[in-house]
Amino acid sequence: MLRKLAAVAALLVLAACATVPPNPLTATSRQAMYVKDVQTAWNLEAKGNPKPKTDEEKAKLEENNGKLDARLKAAVTDAFATSPAGSEPVTFKINIKQANPGFLGSVTADVSVIRISDGAELGVYKGVMGADTSGANGGLLGIAIAAAMKPDSIGIMSNNFATALRARFDAVK
């Protein structure tokens, strides 16, 4: 059931992004590389990020962000595990700008493609977003049902993020 929800959410995110921004990498350079590593960096001073008011809220936010960090790395690694399969190793550095993990949450980041051999930044995918939309299209009833089912929101957000990044990576320049 959760896989169906994740698939529907991924389709909704992709449908919302009907126009894909220009690809900063040429098809030739994309085919010559393979993703060896995925790293994250957090820049949460930006507007719109939740500010914990109590120590309990702070601990919960740190726990959720830790889970999101691990799941983002795993989802992006899986999305690029076999393709592209060139000979030039690169690192995807995910610079998280906004994170609101949890039910109907979202994550937004800029993803830099760094060539490992010389540390050169080959391109940046700006504003890549992943969201949990598991109950949003069902109106209040859909939200209530999704909340009762307690879907893996962090997993859904991470998988949607990896799908959006993959779509932008594969887009024709």
C-alpha cells in the first residue's frame, strides 16, 4: 500500500513540474560519469524552516533531520546506482535549503555535481524538491486517511526528491 502511495506521490510531483529547468550538464558529460558518492550539507538558516520552541521540539526535529539525511542519501544512491555508467567518478553534494520532515512535509535542495579527480563543480541543479503528498489530493478525507495510516513521510519525500533529481539529470539540455 505504501508503495502505491509513493508511486502516486511521485507522479503528482512530476506532474507539478511539467517544465523541467535547463540541464546544466550536456548529454556527453552525463554519459561519461558515474555517481560514486552522495553527500549532504545543511543550510537551514533560510526562511520557512521550522524553529523549535522547546528542547523536545528541537530533539524531534534533529531526529527527523537525521532520518531525512540518511534516507536522501540512500534514495539518490539507488536512483543512480547503475546509470550513468561512465568512467568519470562524481559526487552529488545535496545542499539542503529547506526541510520540513513529517506528514505533508517537503525538502528543497541545490545539488552540485562535483568531479572527484579535481574537485571541479560541473553543474548545479537548483531547487530540487521532494514532498510527501500522500493524502493531499483526497481533500480533508484523504489527509485524514493518510494521517491515520501514518505513511513513511520521510521515505516518500526522499524518493520523490531522488525521482525529481533523476528527471532533471536525464532532461535534454
